[in-house]
Amino acid sequence: MVLLIDKEQCNGCGGRFRCAQICPSNLLAPDENGKIELREPKECWDCAACLRVCGRDALALAISSGSAEKRSILKVRPGKKKARWSIRFPSGEEKSLEVENREVPLK
């Protein structure tokens, strides 16, 4: 998979860069324009943690089946109670799933 970043949609979370804060590999960082960039694409775990916190629909994962025309795009729209995951297939068909958010209490 490949992380896709829509620089037009990214606003850096007003300087908070939530995706960079949550990345377990510490691979996301602000660029000189205040937009997020992926420093080492080959090191990305494809965990989708960054997608879950992006409130601007600026991040997606491309699931490749060879050429760019044959890739599916996975996105998530986070919400307060539910997250809506969607995947767009190369055919244009789109499927989605809503998943309730859960909180794990710290001990």
C-alpha cells in the first residue's frame, strides 16, 4: 500500500499535525509549506492510524494491483461516535462500512 497525501486538503491541523503525532513509525512531518509529508514511504506500516485522525480527508491508502489505474483507494472519515471507512475500486464501485469508535481506559 502507499499513503496518498492531498496537499490541497491538508491544513496541518492548525499547526498540530495530528497525523504526525500518532504515526507509530514517526514518518510524517510538516514540510516547508506547513503541509504533511511522508519522510520514508518504504518504512510505512500501512496501519492507517493517520487516516483515523485526519479531519480534512487529506490522507488515503492506495492498495495496488499493479499499475496506478488498477489501484483501490481506502479512506476514512472520522466522527465523534463512528468512523466511516470507504474503498473505491478501479471499476469505480465504492463500498463503505461504519465502525463505532471505542475508548480504551488507561490503567
